Amino acid sequence: MKLKICGMKYPDNILEVGTLLPDYMGFIFWEKSARYFDGVIPDLPKSIKKVGVFVNATQEEILEKITKYDLQAIQLHGQESVVFCQDLRENLKQAQIEIIKVFSVDDTFDFEVLKPFEAVCDYFLFDTKGKLPGGNGTTFDWKVLEKYPSSKPFFLSGGIGMEEMEAVKEILKTNLPLYAIDVNSKFEIEPGLKNIELCRDALQCVSAYNKIKK
């Protein structure tokens, strides 16, 4: 299982978090977000994949940000269609950029909507359905994942803090293809500014769980 720390904003803090070597680091390119990023990403260890988070952006905007920030993955957090994802995949084929498609989940989520997306993205990401496209700071009932019909690996997001880590451990005991957990607001001092100690604790948890899983 991997760890993605999302909503990075401040260069010094980005560097500090970078020393912990999370697998992914997310930068939000949606202007309405409190964690909107338009700065300079400092040099990070090559093992960290930089993820651009977009909400209903155009192909041109996404490609421009990939080039500008040397992104290794993109996260689509809006109502992007299957055709949009397919076109993007064609545009990114040579660059081998990972595509993560987000779905907002509640107790009534219909997993059938995922099927057409399986061929056009690398991962799904399940976030809590709320007023905003993301960053609502609450978890959804993870029991709905028992209905997950796919073998496509997924990121788990939505208000995950240290108190949720034990429940994450329980998911790892199942056959669900949980690929990564995505943390943000519960690991912050303020929007975009991450608490280094909490981030370190999360990484230690993930590392310990991976040893158990083996």
C-alpha cells in the first residue's frame, strides 16, 4: 500500500514532507480550493510522484501543468467523461503519466458507473461525497467497498486521519485492491501546511501494515 499526501502548498513544507519520502505528493490546480497551488515545486526525490489534481479542467490546461511541473500523475476530480479520459490517455501515452479518476461516494453509490472507466484510467480514487469536489474532511462508510466489483486498484480518500488507520488495516485483510491511502486535511496545521510529525506517523503506519501484508 502506498501513501499520497495531498494539498501541498508551501515550498519549505513541501521539502520537509519530501524528506519523509511519501509515494505521492498532490498539488491542487483548482482555483476555488484553499490549497490551490500556483507556486514553484522545489526539487524532490525522484521516488516521489507528483500528482496534479484537476476539476473539470481542459485537456490543454492539464497538458500545460504536466509540462510546467513535471507531473507523473493526474487526478481528475470533476465530471470528466469516459471520452475525455480516453483522449487524455492517448495524449499522454508516450509520457506514461498515471491517470487517477475520482468518484464521490456515499451509502447509495452505484459501482456500475465505474465499468466504462476501467480501460481509460490507471486507478480509481474514492472520496466522500460532499459540497466540494474534495477536501470535505469527512470519511464515508467504508463498508460500501464490500460491493466493489472491480480488480482495478484504488486510492482511498476522504477525511482520513490517524484515528482511521486501524480501519485501513482491516481493509488490507480483505481481497480489496487498495493501492494507496490519500491524506490531506487531518494532517494539517492550516490549509496546505502539513504537520510533519503526523505525516511521519502515517508513513510509519503504512510501512508497518505493508510488512504484515507480506
